[in-house]
Amino acid sequence: MTPLTRPAALLFDLDGTLVDTAPDLARATNALRAHHGLSALPYPMIRAQVSNGGSALVELALGLAREAPGHDEARTFLLAAYGEAVAAESRVFPSLAPLLEAWEAAGAPWGIVTNKPRAYAAPLVEALALSPGALLCADDLPVKKPDPAPLHEAARRLGVSPEACWYIGDHLRDIQAARAAGMAAVAVGWGYTETADDYRRWPADLWFETGEALAAALG
């Protein structure tokens, strides 16, 4: 595969790559804190953990490890609070909106592969008026990223070969999934990474600091 060849299709991770969902997830995380009589955490602290999922946010909010008593109940509360308004403040990253518009205008297919459950991902996509040709969520298949199966299924639904796709993500598991799927693995630097986590060290094929740089490469 030659990564710089223009792809036939684009596949995006959702949270932190295509859509800035951290504000709504931060609201839910601090609602959990308030429920336990605790003060709100700073937004940057929560943002860095968003891509790690609900359990990581519970651990951040309350210090409850996944196996700790009360963790599952707290996660249920957090997700319920989030589900009440998944798109109150969430938006497509501004630099990606023109890219999507141009890609769709050219009639090129694109999709989303996320580890977010469909109960939250589908309403979010609908609220933002996005129209991916494929949307694969955490509970659509028996496995999720970094397993390559969701990426393969998304490519199948778009009618393209995996080798003709770029998979774009802000987490190491995205890069691992892309490589396992035989897709060009594209790492981005605007997402929800922790301070010590350097996306340039991930085993990607391409790295982009900004959406504008990604759009320029595809232009």
C-alpha cells in the first residue's frame, strides 16, 4: 500500500477525531461528581480521558477502578446523564466540515467506525446532520477496535476494498485497527490524547496535526 495515494473512501473515528464531544461528556462527568457531593473537575482533565470511554471517566471522577464496587452503578449514572443531551455542545471539528462537504460533493464515500455504543452515536450523528455511508458502533459486531472487523465491515458497506481506505483516528487503538485491517492508518493530533501521549510515536502511515493539513493532503 502507498499511503499517499488518494483513498477511495475515508473512515473516521468519532469522538475526538470527527466530532468534538468532550464538552457534553465533561458535563456528564461533572454531573456524576455533583451527585456524589464533589466539585467539578477542570475541563482539560476530563477532555484527555474522553477517548478512553465511560469507565475511564468514572475512574477519573470518583477514583473507582473498573472492578471496584459501585463502578458499574456510577457508569450507568454517567451514561444516563450524557444520553440526555449527546449533542448540546458537541460539534464537528471546524476544520473538518469543509473537508466533508468537498468529499461528499465529489461523490466519494465516507463512514464512521467508533467504539461508542449505537444508543449514543446514532443520535449524535443525526443531530449533527451527518450522513456517513456506514456507521459501525461498539455493539454492532461481537468485537470492536482495535479488532479490524468493524473497519472491514464499514469498507464492505461502502463498496470499497480495505486497501483503498484511510482510517483516521486520535487513539493508538485506531492505528492498530487500521493496520490490522490493511488500511492506511492516519493519526491526528487534535484529539483527546493525554499530555504524555505523543501521537507521532504511534505506528501510523500518516500523521496530521490539524484538519487543514489533512484536507490539504487529500486535495
